[in-house]
Amino acid sequence: MRPGGSRVHIMGAKLLVVDDDQDVRLVVEDTLVDAGYRVLQAEGGAQALLLLDEHPSLRVMISDVRMPDMSGIALAEEAVRRRPDLRVILISGFIDQVRPRWPFLRKPFLSSRLCDLVAREMRRA
């Protein structure tokens, strides 16, 4: 884990990044690791649900909305059903007509926006 600057209060908090695009997962992971978080990755909904079950210390899940095996919204609903304390952030390159009930970032987004949103959700966790 790399030093996280002024984010001492969240150092080491564990997050899950879910996206079917490996490049997106890696960029998001690098951003969050630089901010002091520990990050797990999943390439889809089924893998994400397994990781949530295996890692009860996960506090925030960041998920793409459009994925082949399960939508990010369906994943978020199931994840929160299993773990009501889990915070969810959805990301997508598309603006869907459906407004998710979770915070949303449109791709591409600034690293600072992602970090600010994650920090806000961590405070709410």
C-alpha cells in the first residue's frame, strides 16, 4: 500500500472495483491505491458477489453499470441485500434513462472526483 497523503482516517479501508474492462479496473485501482485504500477487483457480478462474501471488511463497491453477466444495478441491489452496510458507487460511459439510487460517476471522470466521492461514502459507511 502506498502512502495516502491527508486521508489518514481511511488508510487501509478495503474497496471493490467491478468492471468488465480490465483497463478501467486498473486505472481506478491505481487511483484508489494512491489515495491509501486497499483494492480488490472483479470482472463481473458473479465474481464480485463471491468477493463480497469472502471479504466482510469490504466497505465500498464501485461498479460499472453495463456488464455482460449482470448489470451494475442488479449487482448493487443483490450486494446491498446481502450487506446492507455496503456503500455503492456506480460508473458508466452511458447515461441511462434509469436514475440509480446510488451515487453515479460518468466515464471518463477525474481521479479527484472519484476520490472525493469515495471519501464521502466512507464517511457515511
